Amino acid sequence: MTNSTDLLPNGYQMLLGLYGYLLPTLLYVLWTTLALWDLGKRGDLGRGAVWCWTLALFLLPFIGPIAYLLAAGGHIPARLRITALGGGAGAYALVLLLGMLSGVS
């Protein structure tokens, strides 16, 4: 017979579930902020290009900031861009893997 407390998640599972829920939002905010900061510092782009990138950043969640940082991040060193994107995606993949292994659904 199963006890009702056996069905409740433990603290570790709850923490992983919280990170799995909040980390994508945090990554989107960080990547978008980094892209907007760089976009604001660029003087080589025309007004139309700046507006198009800004719309892409907000209308295409995740895809817009990732595309900007990979393709057009002008003043951001490539190493920083790859670290921000790869580190964030890697951290999220690790949280998902740990959650899956611990039974968080």
C-alpha cells in the first residue's frame, strides 16, 4: 500500500522543478538584454535594421535573441556570445536531465 507522503516530491525535486520552470524565462531575459545592450551601442546599423532586430527580439522569443547573438552581435566578443548562449542552454539541459533522473515530471 502506498502512503500519501510517498507521492509528494522531496525538496530536491521541488527545487529542480522550480529551476526547470523559471530558467527559460531567465535565459530569455538575459539573452534579450544582452542583445538590446549591444544593439543600442551599434552605430553601424541604420534605423530600419535596428527596428527590425528589436521587433525580432521581442516577437520571436528565444529565436530572435539567439539569432542576433549568433549572427549580428557586433560589439560583443564571440567568446562571450558563445559562452552566454552555450552556458545558458547547457545549464537548462543539466536541470532537465537531473529532473528527469530524479523523477520530476
